[in-house]
Amino acid sequence: MKIQTDQISARDNTNLNYKLLFPENHLKAIICLVHGFGEHQGRYQHLAEFFTKNDIGVFTYDQRGHGLSEGKRGHTPSHKQLLEDLDQILDLIIHKFPKTPVFLYGHSMGGNVVLNYNLQYSKPLRGVIVTSPWLRLAFQPPRIQVILGKLVNYIFPKFTQESTMELGYISRDEKVVEAYKNDPLVHGKITVRAFLEIQEAGERAIENASQQKYPLYLCHGTADKITSANASEIYAKNAGSKVTFQLWEGCFHEIHHEPEKERLFQSILDFINQNL
């Protein structure tokens, strides 16, 4: 596996760090991967190793406010800015590899970004892969907290809160949880603006799922206590025949870090091969 790292300046001059991992010889496709809230691209190295062994490159980047990229931790000026960042990243990939099929992959918050991008933008993609998207949370925030959040959003949109997420809910693998807790690039910060924008974008995606453009592999763990598997199922039903939907029985939020991860990777590989 060969690795290239660099950064790109977003349209508002925020520097975004990216990494390209690709096979030594033949390159038959590229996955553009968008990570979830609070984490970073480095947590997908094992996934990249699987796909590069199968002649598929993986292009990852740290979203603004995450990992090695610039920006206030856990903040975005708007949800649209996240979509524009992704659009710019895809332009870069297509420019570098104009004849190579591209697949878009998003997890959790990244899944929210990817699904909304796939509904609103047009790029020559072969397919979309989404795991455990943040369309709705698996729990309902207190109503008073939501009301206060909307008020604070008008006054001080960059007001930051620490996530109350139980870290043990990310995976049943204790080593994964421990590594997450000790990772200096992981954070639990999110601003009021970012939280509200992501929540609202999740609802928009569900409402507009019938406009699904590309073949989609969508999956969710049935034991996910962070994001709603039911919301993913509703999206799949609304989107219709373009979607291959799979529930992973007993899996927590990060299926790619669960004991079943090799089966997940194989399912994604099968989807990619079917759409080449």
C-alpha cells in the first residue's frame, strides 16, 4: 500500500488535511471516505488496508474542526459548508484520477454529509456507501435543551458543549473503545450551530430520499445506541429500488470496528464490484 498525504485549502481558506492510500499495482476504483463526528481519518487505516489489497484506493480527509484539519473543534459555519468541502475533495480526486470509478463512503456524521451531498450535487459517482448515518439520534435530547440550543444559536452559534455520548457504545471491542479514549485527535466537542444544522440536515435527507441519485449500500447496527437504525430504515424505504439496505444484528455504532467488520468490508466490496 502506498500513502500520500497533503492538504487542500477550502473555499473559505480553511486547510483540510487529506490522505490517499492506494494499491501497489492495479487501481480499479477509489473510495472517498468521510469520517464521523469527533473522530478523524486515521481511524480507518484497517479499512484502507482491506480495500487496497483488493485493488481499490481509499481517499480520506479530516473534516473541518476535526483531526489535523483547521477550524474550531466540532464547529462548522453551516451544513452547506461541509457539503462544499466534500465537493472540492471530489473535484480533486476526479482531477487526479479522471478515468477511475469513484465511490462515496460516509459514516455517522459523515453519512449525513454523504447522503445530503448525493441528493443535492451531481458528480460522476458509481455508487454510495453509508454506515450508521446520523439522520436522527438513537435517543431524544430533552426538549428544553433543544429550545435553549436554538436560542443560543442566534446569540452565540460557536458556543461549544462536550458530547455526553457513552464511549462504550461505539463498539463491543474493548480495545477499540480504549484506543478511542486515548486518541489525542479524538474530541467530544460540538457547537450549537453544528448540532442543529446536522440534525436538520438529517430530517431533510429523510424527506427527500426519493430523489436518491446513485446506487446506495446503506447499513446500520441493530444495537446502535448513538444514531437511529430506524431512521436509516425509513430512508431506505423512501429511496426505493436504488438502495441495498442491511441491518447488522447486535452491532454497535461503528460496524467497521465490530467483530463482524471483515464481513462488512466484504459486503461493501461486493457492492463496489457489482457497480463497476
